[in-house]
Amino acid sequence: MTVAVVLFTADLRLHDHPPLRAALASADEVVPLFVRDTGIDAAGFGAPNRRAFLADCLRDLGAGLRERGGRLVIRSGDVVAEVCRVVSETGAGDIHLAAGVSAYARRREERLRRALDSGGARLHVHDGVVTAVAAGAVTPAGSDHFAVFTPYFRRWSAERVRDAFGAPRAVPVPDGPGSEEVPVRAGVPGVSAGLAEGGETQARKRLTAWRLHGLTAYEDRHDDLPGDATSRLSPHLHFGTLSAVELIQRARAAGGAGADAFVRQLCWREFHHQVLAARPAAARLDYRTRHDHWRSEADAADEIEAWRQGRTGYPVVDAAMRQLRHEGWMHNRGRLLTAGFLTKTLYVDWRIGARHFLELLVDGDVANNQLNWQWMAGTGTDSRPNRVLNPVLQAKRYDPDGDYVRRWVPELAALAGPAVHEPWKLRGAERARFEYPAPVVELADGLARFKRARGLD
Ligand code: FAD
């Protein structure tokens, strides 16, 4: 009997899973392995919302494997040591793994390769699992990655994406390798009350609902804050309960302006992944320095805390920050606004905001989070690095009747219409009715400080 191991990481699904398919094609039995990697927690990537969502994903993956005659083997510890242990317990000759782009994933891959080589087992790293187009597969002349989105999108769009395929009928797993219990969401402390449920089953339900009811209107409605009309598939893409290849293929097959706009947005994810793969240090360091001397954490402590708590006195910023805390997710327009507010209006280091997002976001992802933060801070790939989003104008544009703000800032719920965006305009007793803070900074002062800092005045 030949045995192969499939090490699941950011690909917690059975549909469209190239490592699993390759393992089943080449071995008699397969060990579907997930390692609760203690290194991930040590690196600060194991925030409660993602741990809870992960627990759902593992439970669902285990159930899917059981339906196919198999089971999921769960271990905890150092991922390389655990893989080696399973290899020696089962005599596996091949280990299959999806390619990752972060520095952590790359190190894991290298360490695995070295450890397995010395024991005579082979590591197979598969592209087209986490992203549709492998990071580094398309490059401009003279560089190892695209630094500008539009030319990347053009080249990316012309790449052939392999055909998505279904889940296997059966997964024969050898007797023997012991497994820990599947973790349960209820055991994770500090989880957001409104956190979505994880797992491939949920992902597929959401995909179907999205194709039927959301995709067509995406172009017109993706910035509609109260309408909440985006796919909310980001946690599923992050955990790989849904394949990017399948999603892109299905959207392209549907066609139309909504699908085109959606595919373009999916390409942003792939764009950031290829930037991070080429420049792993961009997770921590400015991709392009603007010679910022950000205000120190101590100097801006009160404002940073007000921002984290959703009490800046700018209702749309506060609404979005409260949505993040309550759901572990935030609308993209909210992310743009709140990140712009922190980095440009308050002139606070993007790393402080990125860290807070990573503590709460269920889709919190090194490539997408750190590089979108840098984009907003103007230290990343934005070709207009000094643009400043005015939160009041943005609120009036993307939440014209104020419904999004009223949903998340209940202390202002009695203020009808767009007036909710500017409570400071109320006078005397009328203003005193609302227990809501005054703005932490005047927008004009924030703008002037930013311009001075960047030498723009
Ligand atoms: P949809 O609008 O339905 O888009 C579909 C998919 O396209 C998303 O699920 C996502 O995978 C991808 N996508 C859309 N916009 C972007 C983008 N700007 N960059 C990269 N991919 C995109 N996204 C994350 O997945 N994880 C993060 O940690 C993350 N942090 C962010 C931080 C900031 C400061 C900003 C401005 C954006 C961040 N984003 C992040 C990108 C984007 O906000 C989310 O992907 C999106 O809001 C998820 O909602 P959705 O699935 O409904 O998106």
C-alpha cells in the first residue's frame, strides 16, 4: 500500500483541491492532515475570530471526509515535526501542500523540504490552490513582480486558469495515525458576537446565493455601505473553503458588468499576493518609503484608542470600527475610510492600524491586510499616495441617508437622514441630547498636519 499525506493549510475544502486530487491519484491511501501550528500563534496570526472560524472549517472538513469514508487527522505543535511524525507512522512517501506566499509559508515549505529530503519522502508544492494565478507567474519586463495594479490586471486576465473540479467521491485513509479532537468554536474566548459561520458547506451556500442574488448588481452596489451588497466571501477565500479558481471561473461564466467588476476585485487579492511573495518584508516595512515620522503611539494614545473603540466623533468611521468589533468583518469602503482616517487624518503609523485589524478580522490576511494598509497610508502601491479621503464627504456619498451609521452607532439613531453624519452641527440642548463624543480632531487640522509631514504645503 502506498500512502501520501495532504497537509491542509489555507485550503480547507474538498472541492477543487489539487493537492488532494494529486495524492489520491498517486497513492492507495491518503492522510488528510491539519496541524494546529504553534508557530502561527507565536507569530500573532491566531486571533480569536479566526481561531473560531477555523474550528468551524475543521469540523466541516472532518464531516466531509467522513462522508467519503475518510477522516481528518488533527495534530498540534511544530508543523514540520508533526508532518515527519505522521510520515514515519504511516510510511508515507509523498506529501502534498498548497504553495503559500507569506514569509512564514515560504519558511514552512523550505523547512519541510529539508526535513523530508533527509528521510527520503518527497514534497509536492501545488500552485493554483490559494490563488488562481501563481504569484510570480506573470511579471513585467525587468522585475520579479508588478508594482502597479492595472498592468497586472491586464496580464493576469490573459492567463489561462485551469478548470475547477469537484470533490472526490472517496478518500481512503490508513488506520493508525491518531488525531486530536476537532476544536470547537465555543471553546475560543473573545470571539465577536456577530461572527459568521465557517466551513466549506457555508462557503458553498454563500457562493450559490451570491451567484443568484448578488453578482449581477455588484458593479453598482459594491460601495453601498448600508446595502451590504458585497459577497462576504473574504473569510472563505482566506481559509480556502472556497477556491479562487472556481470563483473566478463561475463569475466569468455568468458574464456581465457585475461579474467583470467582481473578477477585477478578486484580482486585487492576487495582486497583493504577488507583491508579498516578491517582497515578504512589506508585511512589516514600508513598500515605498515616504520618509514619514509618524506620531508616536504614546503621543497619539487617546486618539488611537478612540479609533479602536469607534469613538472618534466621526460617525461613519465609528460605525465601521464598531462593525469590525461586532462581526470581525468590515465593508471595504469602511476599511478604506477608517485606514485613511488613522494614517492621514491622525497621522498614525499604518502598522498600528494593521495590527488592530489583524486582531479582529476573520479574513485577516498578511497579504491583503498589510498591503491594503500600505495602499491607504501611501507607502504601498497606490499611484496617488497623498490622497486623503474626507470621511464626511465619503459618508454622504456611500451612506446618503445615514442608515449604516444608525445601524452601528445607536446613540445617534434618533437623528434622521444625512444629518447623522455631522452631529457637531447641532446646537445647544439639541446636541446635548446625544451622548456621542466630539470629533477627536478637526479634519482641516489633520489635513494640514499630514501635508506638512509629507512636505506638500
Ligand atoms: P467583495 O467586494 O465581494 O470582493 C470579493 C473578493 O475580492 C474579496 O472577498 C477579496 O478576496 C477580494 N478583494 C476585494 N477587494 C480587495 C482588496 N482591496 N484587496 C484585496 N482583495 C480584495 N481583505 C482580506 O481578505 N483580508 C484582509 O485582511 C483585508 N484587509 C484590508 C485592510 C484594509 C485597510 C483595506 C482597505 C482592505 C482590506 N481588505 C482585506 C480588502 C477588502 O476590504 C476585503 O477583501 C473585502 O472587504 C471583503 O469583503 P467581500 O468578500 O464582501 O468583498
